[in-house]
Amino acid sequence: MRTGSWMIAGGVAMLSGAASAAGGSLWHYSFQNGIGEYLTGEWDSPTGGALNLSCKDGRVAIMTQIEGQAPPAGSRLVLVASSRAGSRDHGFTTDAQGSVRIADAAGSAAFRALWADLRARDIVTLRYADGRGVVLSLAGAQKTLPRAPCG
């Protein structure tokens, strides 16, 4: 087990319990103006974090916030999908707006791996290059996110 894994296991148990108590999914899907958005967390919140995967015509934008702020422009965004079975890091470089844009979601091995892990794991930790981080539950992601990325 990696250093800090005990913290991940505790976070998994705590967040899984919160989702069960709330009665289900912490993920939401909406479709508007040709854009499908998969969202967890609370956007523009001064506390906590949020993850938004926006899909349109095979393209995807990965947008995150920690305490209401996007990651620094042109920096490394790391999403760590974890469960009791282990963790996997997924790193992406942000654009000038602090988002990650992928022109071909289905053709991107990195994005397909992230999508699969979001569906299969219990929590995702968002980490910014400046040291900020937040843990989000993946409760309900398997039901909300289709098998095929942006499907």
C-alpha cells in the first residue's frame, strides 16, 4: 500500500456511507444545447470541489474546481481514482482557462482510462500543481457515466 493509503481507505468508507445515506448517486447528468454534462460536487462553492466532464460531438472538456477555483492555467491536473483495490493517477495539462480539452474523447487512451476508473472506483482526488486537493465520491458514477466515454 502506498503512503497515505489508510487515509484513502477512510475516505472511501466515509464517502460511501454518505452516498448510501443520501439514497444514491452523487453524479448528475444534463443535456443542453448539444452538450452532455456529467457533474459531481458543488460548482462555484467556496468549500469542497467539483468535477465536470462536458461532452460535445466527440470532444470533451474536463473542468474542475477546488473551493470555487479552477486549476492554474498551463499546469498539471491530476485525478487519482481510488478504491480498496488500489489507486490510479491520471494526469492532464490545463489550458489557459484551467480546463483540459480533448478533441477525440473516444480516441484518447488517457481519457478512456480515466472514464473507466471513474466508473469502477469509489473516490477521486483532484490535485492541482499548487498543492491544493479535494476528494469527491464516485457513488453513482457507474450508473450515470455510460460504458463508452461521452456515450
